[in-house]
Amino acid sequence: MTVLDFFKNLFGKKDRFFLDESKAVADFAGRAGQETAVRELALNVAAGMIANTVSKCEFMTFKGGAERKGDEYYLWNVRPNANESAAVFIQKWVYKLCLDGEALVVFDKPIGENAVQAFVADSFSVKKEFALFPNIYTGVYANNFSFSRDFSADESLYCRLDNEDVKRLLDMYYNSYKKLIASTMKAFTKSRGERGVLTTQRSPGDPNYEATVRDMQEKYFKPYFEADNGVLPLFDGQKYERINGNGQRELADAGDIRKLVNDVFDMTALAFHIPPAFMRGEMAESGDLMTNYLTFCIDPICDMLSKEMTAKRLSKKDYLSGNYIKIDTSSVKHADLLDAATAVDKIISSGVLSINELRKALGKPRINEEWADRHYITKNYSRIDDALDAAGEGR
């Protein structure tokens, strides 16, 4: 009888005897929780990327069509509530919006104070949903505090992504991949480990044979398999034969796993309108990737947030008077002054922006001088009528 036959009899014919280390990793790959790790990682990377990007944007407030900074600007750009900075608050808001497909922001005033505070709801439910009247939200829980009152839709911000079912769709997609990833990981684990057959002679009537085999496995075989270099002692009547090949597929198997993981990341990126190469951190042609990322992913989300804020934080009369809130995404891109020198000259010389407006776009502090707010234009520019009159072609 061989040791392999012994373990077949002990565990059943369908089971195989593997090294303890290989079996542990194989079990790791097969657990349900670990199968979803790649999917959850991809979702969190996408949501975190979007949330971090939006948190870098400036929430601009306008009054009478001109940019003004007041309480509303301070609320969204500095301190939404007593315990969170604006960056943390916006990250939490957008992150929850991306992962859950919806997010609710409620407002409340501390006792004895007039300044309003904003909170991102960690959980909530719709108490009543109407067609002609504002919905009612209840069970609002935020920042370890449970609000005892309900919130009307016209006094809170509720946002929902058009791809609210993205997680469900990704789950369906991933179901076809998780078994493939698990089996590929198992195959990779097997290719790294060593398996073999030990042939030994059993003395007739030896009652301690099975215990002797187990003791041999622990004392000799296990240290030998786990060591980078080692010697396996064999005794009279024993023969060990390796049966798992030469391990030449190790790197190829690792590459196969990598390809499957990249597929999950690419599909998740497409679901959120993120360029897949950008999400993987590939920097080739990063300028074009950033433009596509802002245009198709960030701008629609910021537009939705700013419109919801304008609609709920301002009245109809305020809006028609030129009051509104706008999220400026221009600060997301890092501008190199040396690379932008030619463009800066053209923008100022054509009168498109003042010096202070351009400094703001470049992330520089404004100059508190009157001349920095003026618009300049070079003498190379003139009206088309003047040019035609000078050429004698005027009407």
C-alpha cells in the first residue's frame, strides 16, 4: 500500500493529498468572501477616484450673475459641519453616491446657533413618496447620530446616478469571472507546490503503521516541501516519486490571473465612464485620458450636484435674479507654468481673462490691486470694420 492509497481511503476517493500550504491557499481562493475581493477592490478604487477628484473642485457661488463668497461658499468649501472639513464631506458624499447609486444630504442647526450644518446620511429610508409633493425621508442616521425628525425633499439634497444598478450589473458580470479566477488561482497554487507518491512497505500486523506515516509527514516531508533547499531522508523500503511536473508554468499562470483581474477593473471603469487605462494608472497619453475622464465622468456628476444644490438651497426668485451654485472642475488639472506660458500670454493679450482670473485658474493667489482685475488687449486686435476701411473695402 502506498501513502497516496492510504489517504484516499482516509478521506474518500475524490479527495487528493496535497501539501498543507497548497491546500490552505486553495481554500483561500475558494472562499466566497475572497472571490468578491477583486470586485470590491475595483468598485472602491473607482468610487474613491471620483470622490477624490470632486473634492478638489471649488464650489462657486454666484449672486446677480457675479461670483460672490458668503455663508453658502463657506459651507461647501470650508466647513460643512462641526466635525468634518469640506474635503472629507465631499469625498464621503460622492463616494456613497458612486457605491450606493444614491446619496442624501440633510441640514440642521445646532441648538442656540443660526449657522446651518450639512450631513451626509449614512443610512435613510423613504417614508412617503409622492408625485405632486416633496418626498419624505425618515430614519436618517449620520455621523453616529440618529435624527429623530423626518426630512422633506425640498429641504435636503437627494442625488441618484443614472447607473444606479451598476453594482448589480457588475455582480452579474463578475459571477462569470469569479469561478474562473478561483480556478486559475488554484491552478497557479498547484503549479508552485510539489506533489508526489511515497511507496513504503508495511510490516504484517503493524498496528502503528498509520501513525508512523503521519509522523513521517510532519517530521520529514513538510519541512522539506516548505524549505527553499532541503534534503529528504528515505529509509529502506521507501521510494518517493514526484508527480506534478517541473513548475515551468508558474509565471504564465500568474499572468493569467493578472489578465482576469484587469478585465474586472476595465469593466468597472467603463461602468463609471472612467478610461480603463487611467484607472489602471497608465500614464501614456495622460492628457487625453484626463480630458475624457473629466468630460464623461466628473463633469456630469458635478453638474448634477450643482443643479440639485441650486434648486434646493435657492428659491426660484433667487435663481432668476442670477443666483446659483456651480462646481468648477478646472482646478483638477495640474497646470505647469512653464508649459502654459504661451497660452497665458495669448489669454491675457486677447482680453479673455484678467490677471486675477487667470491666476485663479492656475491655482495662484489673487493680487489685491485694481490693475490685476482689468482686461488687457494688444494693439494687434481691431474691429473687422476698421480693417476693411483701412483697405478701402468698407461699405
